[in-house]
Amino acid sequence: MAQPVRPIALRKEGDDRLLIDWSDGHHSVHTWRKLRENCPCAGCRDEREKPPDPFRILKPSELAPLKPVAINPVGYYAYKITWNDGHDAGLFTLEHLRQLCECDQCQKK
């Protein structure tokens, strides 16, 4: 039976990227912006489904660059990211992280 693909290393690159090395040799690239825009929590999913409100007033926290303050594993299947605006409801499964990869190879698919 084949072993499931697992992250073997996570590291920050500069101020805006997360790099993940996987057990199958793949090297994922993720920008914080894309990860936050694709937060899988119910609240964020609901917000994405609403039509944009051109008159919405931005909160001060929305003007600052979003960055994680913590990334913690959840079992062997996901990571919980706590953002600098306090949001921490999304669990990024390993499958979801692979789907969100922004490396050149994945972008061509």
C-alpha cells in the first residue's frame, strides 16, 4: 500500500510566501494572500459566495498586510493558520494545500 503524501518541511520565504517540501519530492509555493483568500472555513466560504459590495467600509485590519502569526498541525491531515487579524477558523487540509500550490509546474496544469 502506498504511503500518503505528507509535508516534510514548511518554511517562510521573504514576507509573503510559504514553501512546503512534500514526501513525494514536490515543492509547493504559497503566497499568504492566496491562502487567506481560499480559507476553507464556513464564514469565509459564505463571504466568497456573496456578490461584492462596492460600498463596504474596510476595517483597519483589512488595510494591513495579512500574515500568519502561527501555523500548527492538526493531526496528520491539516494545518490551522492563525492570522494577524485574529482569524483562525480555517483548517487547511493537506489535499487543499496541494490544490492551492502556486509553483510553475502546478500553474501549468
